[in-house]
Amino acid sequence: MTAPRLRIAPSPTGYFHIGTARTALFNWLYARQQGGTFVLRIEDTDRARNRDEHIAGIEAALRWLGLDWDEGPYFQSQRGGLYASAIEKLLADGKAYACDCTPEDVQARAKARGDKTPGYDGFCRDRGLEATSGRVVRLRTPDEGESAYDDLVYGRVAKPMVNVLDLAIRKSNGDPLFLLANVVDDADMAISHVVRGSDHMDNTHSYLLIWEALGYGPRPVFAHLPLINNDAGKKLSKRRDKVAVEDYRDAGYLPEAVRNYLALLGWAPGDDREILTVEQMVAEFRLEDVKRAPATFDERKMQSVNAEYLRALPVEVFVERAQGWLRDRWAPLGAEVQERARTLGEAVAMADFLFLPEPHMDEKEWAKEVAKQPALAAILDGAIARYPEVEWTADALKDATAAVGEEAGVAQLGKAQAPIRLAVSGRRVGPPLFESLAVLGLDRTLARLRSARARLEP
């Protein structure tokens, strides 16, 4: 048997999700255990949402967790010729067809049929349209039989073909869609094991149809991992939960502790151990032992694991790593704080809100802001709504705050940002706000804005 080849294929459209990190870890553990290859592939076909800083963030997060890759990073944006050739082959073989239906067309036909669960109905299958610019290309799916595959975690997974819709594989602008590029890349890179989240289980049927239509031969082995819920039993959401690996890095967690905790989300060794070295994980990990039930992410439990790791450090190593963490946190604002501080004590006080779980609110300043700023609630609400949608950089946050102020009827940026500064730092003066927000991170910023907003409730 040849050594297995596995991959992690994140999209650079946001921060590195804790669920993606768990998936990367499980791929990495299996590859290391079996003497295989771990491939990093960046799925950057969504040109409107891709960001270079998110690519850098993916690589930095993987390195921080100790998940070194053997090949890559490969970029889908540089592999367009492969996808175009695959689509041309499918069209030439009659296994794909052009479609000019708009979403409104599809919905209107579904409404006319009284279909309450509408999907694409194959309207353009036999119209013989040319695959010109402005038209989608769809895979022709069989109407009879069933699609089935064996999953290392969930066993046999089957679905009637009549319920597998004609999937779009090329956008109207000519760009490949996710699943087509995914299949072509896996075949071209000889990926032997596809280990990913269980939210992909259903589209694996379409994956296999594309695979077989392109004549790629023996299919990969599939292992779908259970989704990760928060401690309330709901799927982790970036709007509600702290989901970015960077947030835990910036909060002072040890990477080896986070890696250890992630390994326990859906898998466990054959006894009651919770603290495992990476060598133990590599030796004992089995994809077949991954549980089907959703895993629960409990930050308090991860804190407990992190505390175990901290206590195990030699004192000199603990001090060195604590100093390194402080240095990294101070670096982005060091020059600004240096310009404003008169003593080292003042310098620490100016930026302490970056390190504290909650800021120490200056109640007198808060009362003044409530009294003089009638748009206070509107500004906080606007920031809470707008900030999750913007690129998390100082410039983008400045523009977003200006827009929030205008919507609230506050034209001057200084007046619009004052309530936000107070909410996140507890004071009206301090380091530059937008650089501070960039360091603080989205999740902690939103939590503080919501806490300040709650103060206004009767």
C-alpha cells in the first residue's frame, strides 16, 4: 500500500476557525501516524472575499498549533486551467450542460408547482444551450438508482439519485464552483483520504458524481467529523461564539494545550486520560474511533487543560513564554503608548484593557457619555451590526465607524468613536482606537460593545 495523502483546504475569507483547526489536526495526526503526506491547499476561488492577511493567518495558525505541512500551500486561484479543462470534458461528454436560469426563475417554477422545498429542476437539461459567458454550467445527475459511499465514521451513507440535484459546477462568469475545484484538486494531488466536517456529507454524493464523470478511478476514503457545538448545544457561530484560533492565541493559551483539547473534540484515547503528548496522540489516534455525536466546545474545559500545561512548565520557561506573549501584544501599539505615557506605570494603565477579561469602566466618564450623547445606543448597535462584516484592520474599522456615526446622525468621527472607545477600554482616552480594536480582536470587541449596550437597558 502507498502512504496516504491528506489535505486541509481552508478558504481565506476570515479568521482560522476552531473547527477547521480540529479538522486540520485530525488530518495531520493520521498523516503522521501512517507516514503519509499532509497537504495545505488554499481554496481562494471566491475573489470578492479573499484576503491576503487571511492566507497569512491560516499559515500562522497552523504553525502556532505545530501542524507543519509537507506540500503547499497550493492556491486554487493559480489552477484555473485544470478546472476549465475538466468542465470542457464534462460538456463534451454530455455529462454537463449550460443553464441560463436565474434564481428567480427557479423559485417561480417551484412556486407554480407548489413545491415547498425547491431546488433546481433540470429545466435546461435538454435545451442545448451553448456554454457561453453569462451561463452557468451544471452537472447532469442520473434520475435513477442511488448514490452511496462508506464513511469511516458514519458507516454506509446512501441517497436516492432523484434527490441529488443537478449541481452548478461553473459560475456564469466562468469561475469554477467549490465542489468542481475540490474534486479536480483532490484527484490531481492524489489525495487518498478526505477527512472533513460532517456538514459536507450530503455534497459528497455530488463530489463522487463529478469524480466518476471525469473518470478519476478509485475513489478516496471518506471520514466525516462531527460538528462542534457550543456549551448550549448550538453549532459554533462566529456571530455568537469565540471561534477564531487567533483569539485563543492572543488570550494567552499555550498552543500545545489548544492542540491537546482539540484532539478530544470527537475522539479520545482508550482510557480516561485527557492530557496527552503529541507523540501519544500520533500513536493512538484512529479515524474509526471518532464519535458520531456532535462534540461540545467548552472554553472552561480548555482553560483547565491549559492550566495543566502551564503548571507543568519549568518556572524559567513559564516566565519566558509569558514575557513573549506580552511583547507580542504590546508591539502593535508600543510607539503610540510611548508617545503618550509619562511613566511606565501610565504606559501599562493605558493598555491594560487589552489584557484584562473585562475593562475597568470609568463610571463618571460613562455617565457623562450617556448624558451628552443621545445617539449612544444607535452607535453601539450600529457597531455591533457592522463590525462582523468588515475586514479586521484599523483602516477598515475606521471607515466602518464613520459609517456607523453617519447612520446615527453623528457626522464627526471623534464623537462617533467616543462611545466605542469607552465601551472597549473603559476610558475616554488611550491608544489609537482602531489600532486597539485590531489588537483586541472581533470577538472581544463585540462582547464589550454588547456589555456596554446592556448598561443602557432599563
